[in-house]
Amino acid sequence: MPPVEFLFDYASPFSFLANETLAARLPDAEIAYRPVYLRGMDAFAKGIPYGPAKLAWVINDLRRCAAECGIEMRIPATFPVNGLYALRGAIAAQRAGRFAAYHDAVFRATWQMGRDISHKESLVALATELGFPEAAAAVDDPSIKDELRANTEDAIRRGVFGVPTFFAHGPSGAEMFWGHDRMHQVAKLIVS
């Protein structure tokens, strides 16, 4: 069975919820983590595509979802978050074999501790605290920029319009699932 692809951006609070519940909701699945840049998608290219009323509703819904999952969550002071440098750091961490520790720590720093990851300096400081100072050079590496761009363009070609998105393979091929609240459907597909 091919791995379940998990497309995420550290800027997405719903990607954070998916990541925090991944092991419990998809315990037997092999996961292929795919960093994609949410702001590279049309709807998010200029920031949050919601007006004030919908944004207030989304934040309240996010809090309800986190509580339902039993996850502590805090909306960062810098919101919306720009995940660009953290995503580049993720690709560098994947290449260096240090992804697992980096990935969870960046999500938690952003969505539980309210750390600012939107700026290169803040992300480099966080990566250094995590024992991954190589991120400082990596976030400007042209090949890493190209890989993130390619991941995002590939996601868009495949019909992705937001994150978290999952691609899972069942008896009739690959299917796309959007949202942290669709992981039960992913689980059902991969065991059928």
C-alpha cells in the first residue's frame, strides 16, 4: 500500500490539528509529509480570504475543534502566519534526516506557544534551539526553494486548494481528502 500523503503548511492551524491527531487517527498508515506553501494557492495569495465575520467564526470553530480533540491551542499574536521559512526548514530537515523532531516542534511552537515563525530570523532562532542551526543557510538554498515551489505547484495541479490535504490509495486508486476532520475517511479507505 502506498503511503498516505499529508500536505501541510505550518501557517495552517487545521494542519496543526491534523498533525497532532495523525498517530491516533491513522495509526497503521505510513505517512509521506509534503510541505506546500498555502500562500502559493490562489485563495490565500493575499492573506486570509475571509471577511471579519467569517474569520471570527473560523477562529471560534478552530477553538472548538481543538477542544474536541483535547489539544491545547493558542492563536499567535502574528496572524495570519506566514509559513514560508518554516516550510523551507522542513525540506532541509527532511534532507538531513531530522524531520520528525523539527516538524512537531515547529507546529507546537507556533500553535501552542504563540512563537512567530513568519520571519526568517525567528525561524532560524527556533531551529537553532532545536539543535538544527543548519536551517539558517538552508532557508535560502535555491534547491530548497525550488522543491517547495514544485511541491506547491504539484499540489495545485492535483486539485489541492487548502491544507491539510491527504491523498490516500484505495482499491480504485488515489483519492483526495481535505481537512483535519476527514481523517476517519482516509482511515476507512486505506483498510478497505
